[in-house]
Amino acid sequence: MDFAFDARTEELRAKLLAFMDEYVYPAEAVAEEQRAALASPWDTPAVVGELKAEAQKQGLWNLFLPDTEYGAGLTNLQYAPLAEITGRSPHLAPTATNCAAPDTGNMEVLAQFGNEQQKKQWLEPLLAGEIRSAFAMTEPEVASSDATNITTHIERDGDEYVVTGRKWYISGAMNPDCKIFIVMGKTDPDGADIRRQQSMVLVPRDTPGVTVRRAMRVFGYEDHSHGGHAEVVFDHARVPVTNLVGEEGGGFAIAQARLGPGRIHHCMRLIGMAERAIELMCRRAVSRTAFGKALAQQGVVQNWIADARVTVEQLRLLVLKTAWLMDTVGNKGAHTEIQAIKIATPRAVVGILDRAIQLHGAGGVSQDFPLAELYASARTLMLADGPDEVHQRSLARRELKKYL
């Protein structure tokens, strides 16, 4: 087996690593200082715009899109090591390179299922990094891990759809640059097939009846860097029928098509988060002394670092295998592996981050190191894009079928 990256991947890795060292890491503290001085904490710090301009200049832009018409034309296998690098600074680097969720998934939906007018109006400015977007699916009143439970109504009235429902943890929606929602709801709640009741429609943020009610906190803090996670109410919001994405009843299938790449992208970035944690652990261990010797000489610390390295190497191989399968046999053919990485990666990275926090003492839970924020992000991903237990259930059923 050949584990070497191809020439194009190596070239982009080198450019991206240099971009991170020269621009992104120094900008982390600057972004926090600028955000504290903004009139609204949801406004975008100026340094983010500077990073985006530099990334575009260097050709480090829209790397996630395999379609050469819209993106870099990279395979999942080529993109994996690049996404990992951006994961080392997950609240800046993905945005700087226009590879941040939820925009990535939304751009993929529009590129694959959108009509020409939708692509012109929404996909093109998203590709250019001029606007942001949100994906409105999760609801507070039902177990949204089962998408068939969604209760938001999308009712046709002549040449319009009327959208009524309440969503929450809608990532990015607090950002004033978020101009468009892809909303999932039911156009046929009484349909025979529970997976053909859902549809997706495009709802501009400024549509009458759309209210971004409040920011939802994550472990007690507001995630400013991602544009927040909002509660959004759609109260008889009217949009033209031309805002339908794909066909009526196709919402569930579109969601599944969107979530496959989204899940592996999260896992790619999580490995980068783990690498950042290992680096911080090592730097801390060689610079601090406790009980008469350096932390690096403490057996428990050595075990933590060794276990973290083994875990990351295992996860990376599984993610790369999954990316390769997605490229060669498609998302359906890689179904088991996509679920496996979604289960294994956040769980393992949370463990690594937890020990890195422990090694940093009080500093580990402070704002002076990125570990607490990374931990909150990684722990949230054990819920986002489907809770672990949902993937375990599905994966186990697939395994058991072999013996029935």
C-alpha cells in the first residue's frame, strides 16, 4: 500500500502549512482583541477578511469542493490532509480558506441540487466568500437525531411556500453576514413514506416572518468565532416556489447526501485539533517542573503523550481509508466507514484534549490557551451530524445483517 501524498497534495500542504505559520496562528490573538472591540460580538473581526484575501491570493480557497467548476477539484483523499491542517486552528483557518461549516455543506447542496437561478443568487457569493449561510434542520421540540421527526411545515400556497417552525442550534445564524437559510421541513406530513415527507427550501434571512431569536450557548459560552448557534423562528415566512431545492419530498435524501462529506470533514479537522493538543502537551511538559522533575519525566505524562500519538495515527488511517472509499465507491459504499470515523474520532479527540487540559492545570480551562474551546467543539461533535448512538445503532445493524 502506498501512503504517500501525490504531488498536488504535497504542494498544497506546504503552502497551507506556511500560511498557517505566517498568517493564521499570529491572527488568533488579534481576532480575539478585535472581537472584544466590536459593536456586536457577532460581527467579523477585520483580520478574518485579511486572512481570506491572502488565502485567495495564494490559491488556498474552496479546497473542499471536488467539482472543478466551483472548487479546487480535489478528491476526498487529497483534501483530507489539508482539512487536518486547518483543524489546528478550527475557528480561523477553515473560514480563512472558505472551507468552514456549515457553508461547505450548503455550497455542496446548491452545487449538486440547486437550479441555475439559485446558483447565481446564492452559490456564487458563497463561493466568493461574500456571504455566509446556515442549515436549519434541528428542532427543540423533537428528537432531531431522527430527521423524520421534523415538524416544521412547508405548505404550498399558490406560487409560494409558507414556512412555519422553530429551529435551534442553527450554526452561523448569529453572524450578520449569514444571508440565506436552507430550511428542512415537511411538505407532505401525511405522506405514505416517512422519508419522502421532507423538502428543503431557501429562505433569505430578511424574509418577513424570520426571526433570529437568540444565541444558543455551548457549555455556557457563546461561540462567536463560528457566527454563533441560534434559535430561529419561521412564522409563516413566504418564499417563491422557485426556492425549492431539488424536488418536493427530496429533503431527506439531500440531507443524507450533505451529511456524508460533512461528517468526514469534521473528522479530518478533529485530527488537526488533536495534533495541536499534542504539540501543546509536549511544550508544556518540557517547560514545567513539579515534585522535583520536569513534567516530561513524569511517567503518567509520558503515557498520555504516547497514547495520544498512537490514537491519532489510528484515526488518521481510518479517515484516509474512508476518504479513499468515498472517492472510489461513493458515499454509500463508504457508509460503514463514515459511521465508524464519526463514532471514533470525536470521542478519542475529546480524550486527548481532556488530558492536555489536565496537563495545563488552570491554564487548560482558561482563554489563554485554545484547549477549552477545542474541547467544547470536539465534545459537541459527538452530537452534531447525528449523535454517536445513532451511528452505533446503524453500524451494528449492518454488521448483524451478515449473520441473519
